[in-house]
Amino acid sequence: MTKHDASGWHVTDTLAARYADDTLPEPDAWSLEKHLEHCAGCAVRVSGAVRATAAGAVLGDVRAAVLAANPVTAAHPALGTTPVTAPVRETPVRETPGHPLRTPRPRFSRLPRLARLLWAAGPAVRGAWLPAVLGVAAGAMLLGLVGGFAQARVVLLAIAPVLPVAGVALSYGPHADPLYEITAATPGGGLRLALTRTTAVLAVSLPLLTLTGLLLPASGAPAAAAWLLPGLALSLATLALASFTGCRTAAGITAGGWLCAVLAPLPGAPEAEVADRLAEQVSRCLDGAAAQGAWAAATVLGAALLAARRPAYDRLPRR
């Protein structure tokens, strides 16, 4: 696809020609477009290939008309020679004392790199989901260490697997992102963006809830980390199912199925036995090699189904 040199990989003339005449497979075209965001040399090469096609003359006329209608751009040589395929800077151009036609730096780019990564990770980690996870952890701590409730870890383990699922549902889709249609169409959109945001959700919830479980009294409950495989399996199942139904519906199905399985023995149980029955059911679902092996198999199956359904993320239902 590309040629290599000491500085990395770059677009070949053959690849640029295939991109220009629209014979390049869609995934390769996305990869090329992503590369052009950071490589001016390849952008010029691809621009030349596009200009050599029948559409090149049309694009040249459009560019000439834009330059003629924009005196500021036409008067600035650096701005007037932008290749056809070069990324367009959307920040307004303005004159500043001593720096004519200086482009102001976007406010978001002034943030530290870690802060930008956390902000871009997804709506869930910067919205109401994060306080909800912190509230569950704090509530379990108060219930077990202050209230003296012996089965506090059991309650936490019953709830923990659905919290990442809720984060996944809140992180991706038109309901979560006002620019969903735009981001889904970019090379970094689709499944890649969904996985990035799911990773951010798991990176917050897994260590936080596991540490909380370690601090709570065991009282015969499964290990604090026993929920990790179920949480991962349910998250992958949600992403795979979302390719059919959308994220919110998929999250409702997986989270609802888990809660129904865990809470099934409780209706009709005497009040004094509710906690014990919940502990037994949670242990049945999470404890032991058989249960963990089943969750490991479910995780692998979910990952395989998600890989098979990857193209569907380019046309997810708009809901």
C-alpha cells in the first residue's frame, strides 16, 4: 500500500492514482486520508493525482472561484497554494499586531495532553455516568464499613458488571454525540471510536470498583475481581449487539439480562433471606472455575462477533 523510508511510510504514486480514480478499497482510502492529515508531501502527491483526473479541472475551477471571492486568502501566498486534498483549518484567520494573518490557536489545544485525552475519551467519562460510578463505590463503602452490612460486596458485585455497559451506551451514538454523523464518517470514527470510548469507560470503572470490592468485608462473597470477566463480556456483547439494534437498545438487553439472572431468586423470598439468596446467586454466577471459564468463552465469542460485525458500524441505526 505504501512505501517506506527512514521517516516512516508514505503514499506511492500508484496508490495516489487509485485513490484519485476511486478504485481504492474503502478501508485503504480511509487510511490514506488519515495519513494526509499529518504529511504535507503525500497530500501534494495525492493532490496532483486528483488534478490529473477529469474531476481535477472541476476542482481547479471551484478553487479559483473561492480564491477570487476571498481577497484575504488570495492575497496570502501560503494560504493560496493549499493542495486540493490538504486538511482545511476551520479556525478563523485574523490579523494581530506584529503577526499579520496569524491563526489563533484553538482553546481546546491549550489544555494539557492528558486532559485533552480524557475530554475526548467520550461523553460518559465527562458526564453523569462518572458521578454515578463514584456514587455506587461510595455507597458500597458506607454500607459495608460504616453501616456494618456484611453482604455489601455481594451487592457491589451484583451491580458492577452493568456499570461499564451503561457507560458504553452513553458514550457512542447520535444520542451521545451531537457530531455523530461527522465523526462516524471520519477514518477514526465507527468501531474505532466506539472501542476508544469503551476503553476509557473500562479504564475508569474496572480499577475503581475492584478496589472498592477489596476494601469491603468478604463474608463468603466471591473475590473482588470476580466481576471483571463478566463486565468485559457484557461490554463486548453490547458493542456487538449494537451493530444490529443501536447502543442504547443493546445496553438495555445485556444489562437487563444480567440483572434478571442475578435477581431471579429474590421475588417471593422472605425478607430475612433476601441477602443470603442474593449472595448465593451472585456466587453461582461469578464464583468458581466453571463460571469464570464460561465468562472467558463469552468474552472471546463477543470479540469474534464484534470483529465480524465491524462493517456494520459504518451504517449504525440513527438512534
